[in-house]
Amino acid sequence: MKPPVFIVGCPRSGTSYLYHLLLSAGGFAEFHTQMNVFDVLEPIYGNLNVPKNKTRMMDDWLRSKAFDVSGLQAEEIKAAISGCRSGSDFLRVVMEEVARKQGVDRWIDSTPTNIPHLLRIKKDFPDALIIHIIRDPRDIALSLDKRGWSRPLPWDRNNALLAAGLYWEWIVRKGRKFGSMLQADYLETRYEDLVNQPAKTLERLAVFLQHDLDYERIRQNSIGSVKSPLTSFKEDLDRGQFTPVGRWKDKFPAHQLVLFEDAVGDYMQELGYVLSTNRTKHSLAARRMRLVYRMFYDFKQWAKINTPLSRLMVDYSAILIDK
């Protein structure tokens, strides 16, 4: 097998779009869902080196969408995972079996929330290549809020967009911090560049992956969201007004935009995103939310990995049990 590829980023940052671009190029195993091994399966089922945990996980996974799209046979995969001692072992076995069945020698995991686990992933998959896709947080916040995924704390329900922006900063910072440790095996790309300059951006990715990413062939194959966008704003698509870059300019409520850019504007500017407002100081509300949410996200991630609370802190629907 050639080195596997892990695509990560804040949810709604374009991880699926990038995944489908790579699939459209050919040579990668097609697996049209996310495995969610590190952020869901392990927290739910615990140490997979324990036989009863592995059996329970496998029984559920065989009723999931992930198994359905894998094209694998239940008895074959049960036999193949008999020696698995961790989520990484399970991921490797499943994806390599899928690749072999499809006659290709490379696979991709496009679970965006793998970011907190990048160092562990690199330890368990030493030859893995990591692509971190970054998108304007104003467009991300709108998309997360539209889908009901922003999940603000109970007392901040009226600040769902800001909560989404603070999550964006938390996870992007973490990804870039870990990425700096991975050096040559980590690459950042921008969603806006993929949309506005696809051929040029794919040339850069092709060098990093050592994989032919011919844009004309990708356009001809057009798998998944390359052909039909996975947008949260289907009404815009239906009206022929699909503008995934800069959507925030028309849809972001003006009074919330001021607080949003007050809270995460410094990091936006560090990444090259131009603000729409002239900020002269950080408001007390923005400072409070930054502190609270940073501590909340750090604690939640720590608890998910290190405490029995993990089973209460993950979304079981992420593995789509019983579909």
C-alpha cells in the first residue's frame, strides 16, 4: 500500500469536497462515509484489545452505513480484525481490505475531527500524509448553524454563530500546532483556493501526495460533491445562486458579525482573512466567551479520551447504527 492520506479540518470546511476531488482523480479507494474511529468508536467501545469491547463494536459496526458502503463481507472482515488491538488497527484493516477489493493501493480517511488525534495517527501510521483544509470561519459558522451543529452552551443559545467561530479557532489552532510538529508530512490548503483556483491548488497537492491530480480528468469523473455540491444552503443551489465562498457577506446578521469578528478576528487576520469591521478593542462579552469556550473544548476533549464520561460525550449517530 502507498502512504495513506488523512484529510482534516473544522467540520464544514470542505473536507468532503477535497476527498471527492481526490477520488475523482483515481487511484484511491472509494469509501463514501467517515470512519470516526478516534473520536467516536474508541470513546464508545473503549480498549479494543479487550475481546468483549471488540465484539460489541464489531456487532454494531456491521449494522452501520460504514459497513454498507465498504463492500466487504461480514465474515471476512470479522476474521481480518481478529488481531486488532486498537482503533488504528481496525482502521488500517478495513481501509486496506476496501482498497484491495477495489484494485487500488491507496486509501483516504476524511474524518475532519481527527485533528486532536494527529500525533497519535502519525505514530500509528508513520507514512501517513496529512492535509489540513482551512476555510473562512464566517462561512463555516453559517453552515454549522444552518445544520444545527454549532452547539453553543445552554446560556449562549442566541450566540450560536459565535460559538461556531470559537470552535473553528480552537480546532484550527490545534491542527496547525500539531502540523508544525509533523513538518514535511503535513500540508495546509484553503477551501477558497480549491474553489477559485482548482487546477493550481491541485498541482501543489499532487506534489505533496506524489499522486497524479489532473484537473481535467477530475472534472470528467466528477465523483460526489465535485458533481453535486454538499451544501447546507440547497435553496441557493436550486435558484442557481450557489456561492460557497463569501456567502457570509449576504447572510451573516450584521449585529452578530461585529461580535464574531471581535472574538476570532485576530486569528482570522493571522490566517489572511480580511475583516469587514474596524475593531478597536475586544469587548467584555467576546473575551468572556473566548475564555469559557477554550476551556470547555479542552476539557471535553480530555474527558473524552481519559474518563468513563467518554460514552456520554460522543454522538452515537456518527456511526449511523441501524441507519
